[in-house]
Amino acid sequence: MTEKNILNKTLSSITKKSLQKNGFIVHEADDKAEAITILEELIDKNAIIGYGGSRTLDEIGFHTIFTIRDYPNLLDRNIPDISREVKQSIQKRTLSAEIFISSANALTTEGDLILIDKWGNRNAAATYGPEKRIFVVGTNKITSSLDEGLKRARNYAAVQNNIRFNTGNPCTTKGHCVQCDSKERLCSVTTIISKCQPVNSAIILLINEDLGF
């Protein structure tokens, strides 16, 4: 195990205790493959499943395993050539899904989750509606405080997403958030989840790898 992995394990342990104190269930995985195995154990094949846009889910192979063929009630927003209207309809239906899977843009060692979004659909499903919420997060997203977590979400995660989608927003050339007025701004809605309500209704799956933004 490398020095980095040892440090990540330490941060994960500290964060896990804080998250549990704040009412979250926490699972830990050493790598992507173990994370998928845990998700398969947590998610019923017949459940109504929604998910948020997430580079982390892409990287662990979520969309390869969780398909409509094997999970018939999956609310799949990644259908090829999907229209904007159909995608928005699926996003709204996700708010009443039985299970919602997403990532977060930052975790803190104090047990906070931070999500930043353009429309807020991911934030909405992350806080209210689905009976169970599962957040899949790499240890690279753990920060030492709420302030540091917000900085990470705004000045790293959001900037990376803007580069990913080629928005041309000011942050892509400045390298940090400038609180722009762009109509294509991807950081319009920021949510901090400090306590899990109801208790134990949300699961954090911590993966000891660098994943996502």
C-alpha cells in the first residue's frame, strides 16, 4: 500500500466516524470493483432507481452494470439520442424513485456532503423524495472543513465540469469560480447536507481511489 493510500485510509476512517455521527450509513471499498459489488448488494433489481450525472459513476463502470436489461425499473437518462424533454421528465420522476444514486463534489472530515449543480435536480433528489440515497465518493474528495469543501466544489469540481462540457465560461480560463452571470453557468445551486434525515436513509460509499470531480 502506498503512502497516499495509507493517508486516504486515515482520512476515510475519520470521515466515516463523523458521517455515522451525523446519521449516515457508511460502506468502504478499496477499489472500483469492490464498490460495484457493494452497490449490487445494496440495490434491489426490481427497485425504481434514479441517478444523477456523475463522472465517478462513469469511472467505476456503474452504467455498464446497471442497465434496463438487468434493472427493469431503472430511470435511465443516458438513452442514446434522448430528447431534452424526455430527459427532464426522467429527472423529475427520479425525485420519487425508491433509490437515488449519485456522487458528491466534496466530503468533509466533519461529516458534511457538498453538491454543486446547474439545475438542482441532483440536489433535490439527494435531499428529499427517494426512500434511499446512495452517494459514491472517492477519498480524493475529502476535505478538512466545510470552507475547504465549498472551495473544492466551486473552484475545482465546477471548473472541471465546465471544461468537460466546453461551456466557455470564465472559470475555464481563470481556473477558479468568478461568480459569473453566464446563462450556461454550471454552479447555480449549492447544497450542504450536514445531517441525514431521516437517520440512516442515506448511504455513503467511500472508495479508496481518486475518482470524479
